[in-house]
Amino acid sequence: MENQQELTVLLIEDDDNACEEIRNYIDKVDDIRLVGVTNDATEALELVKYHMPDAIILDLELHMGGGNGIFFLSKLHSMALEHMPYILITTQNTSNVTLEAARQLGADFIITKYEQDYSGQKPVEMLRMMRNVIQTHSPSVATAPQTPAEINRKLTIRIHRELDLIGISPKAIGYQYLTDAILLAIHEPGPNLARAIAAKYNKTPASVERAMQNAITRAWSKGNTEDLLRYYTAVINYERGVPTLTEFIYHYANKFRNEV
């Protein structure tokens, strides 16, 4: 089993401190990799379809996010996945009825957060101990070639996730323009991205460029500095302090191009 790959894990959790603890611990080990973090059950279903993780750490109660773990489990089984991820529940819920419902919906193991020795390390260590068995029973299955539309749909999910992480609001005018520009740059790199997007939305190239740059500038001027440093990994000119439009678009285009 020495040549097995890292165990890929999706974290569904609405407690920021718990997310940080689990993320930091996973960063210290070399046999497990976090492929996504969300506090929303509906978004989690999209992340499962995109990443096909080996395992999921699932908080049953997502009070600070959207939906809940029971909803997620019930929808997961209707997705007809090639293989089901290993489901590790973490919860404060003490209801035997709720926990039994989770088991019947596919939960493989439940760790209660009110246990005296509970920490973010506990679910991670549980998965590490189970890694060989999980990967043996969840083989990758060859799938039919994806259509261009399916590829773009999955890339769009990834792009939106990255924009959200650095604080670019979906309400910003430039949010969709940036999404389209990154998709275009992945498939057809070139100098006329703004012109193509302007034609799509019946706008002028100048207004499209302005909206995209404004969205970027607003994120750097009003966003969370720690999130920007953590999630935007490209080098930025020190004096300027904000990525240019071209730098920003091609940073993400280059990041995702190998996934096409």
C-alpha cells in the first residue's frame, strides 16, 4: 500500500475555528489532502461532483451556512456517483433518532464533538487510520469523455469558489465578467478577452474592463487581508499592491488549465 495516493477529503463545516483547526492539521501531514471547504449543503453537492473526494467530514448542523447534513446525505444518494465517498460525521447533536437517520442515509462513522478529548485532529486521524481501506473500497472508475459544456460547468464552479475565497462578491458587476474572462483565457489565451465578453453582454470593452478591475480593486481594498494572502498566491507588485486585470485573469487561467 506504500504507493497509494493521498486521501482526498471534502470538509463541510460551519464553524470557522473548526475549519481552521482541521485545515492546519491536514497541512502538516502528507497522506491526506483537503480538496474543498464549504458551510453550505447545496454547494457541497457541487463540490462532490467536481472533486469526487475519497472521504467527507460532515457537520450535521450548518447553522451558520446553508442546509444541513441530513439534507446533504439524502441528496448525495440521488446523484448516482461512480463510488460513494466515506462519510465521517462530526456533530454536537445528541438525538439518537437524528444520528440513526444519518446512519441510514449513509454515514459511515460518527464522532460527537462534546466528547472530552474531541479536537479537529480527531476526525483527520480517524481518516488517516482508515486511508488504505477507504481507497481500496473506493476505486476510481473510468468515465466517458466530458463534453465542452460539462468541462466549462465544472470550471465555473471552481472559478466561483476562488473568487468567493478572496472576497469578490457575486453581486459585483465584474464577477461574471471575470468568470467568463478566465474561462476564455483557459481555452483561447489572447489580448481580446474584454472585446469578446463585451460582445456577449452588449457592452463596450472599456466598461467590461472597468467593471472587472473595480471588482478586483474592491476586494483588495475592503477584503480580508489574511484571506487574500492565503488564497491569492501570485506575486503582486509591491508599489501597486493590487493585481492588474491581466495578471489576475491569467493567474487563475494557468492554475486551472491543466484540469481541462
